[in-house]
Amino acid sequence: MGKNKKLIKIQNEVTTYLKKCGNLPKKNLLNFRYLDQGIIDSLNLIKFIFFLEKKFKIKIKTKDSESDQFRYIGGLAKLIFKKIK
């Protein structure tokens, strides 16, 4: 699978999970700052991280979850992509 297809697959998985947590915008989805908009609260953030780690067989470190990249869908997908390479 090519780089773009893998990245799109990751974006779709993240988006599907977040849609279960709240309403996502129809435009500029990859730049949507789901944490800043309250889509996930602190308890659900822990569940979300566990989901990501299990789904993609990665480890998300504290520094990852505190990064700006982690706070928006496109950035999170890129972070995951780098970890599974």
C-alpha cells in the first residue's frame, strides 16, 4: 500500500472514531482541532489513546499527546503514520 493510501486509511480510522464522540465539520476536517472543540474530554481521551495504540500497534508517549500535532486530525494521522513505518 502506498504512503498516501496508508495515510488516508489512518485519517479515516481517526475520523470514524471521533464521529462517535461528537459532531465533526464537513469542511477542513483534517485541520479540525477536536481537543480544542471539546469533542473528547479527559476521560475519553484516555480511551481514544488506548484505541489508537491497539488499532495501529503503536505506543503514544506523553510528549506525543501533548504536542500540537496530536490536537488536530491531520496532524494526528501523520504522527501515527510515522510510528507505524
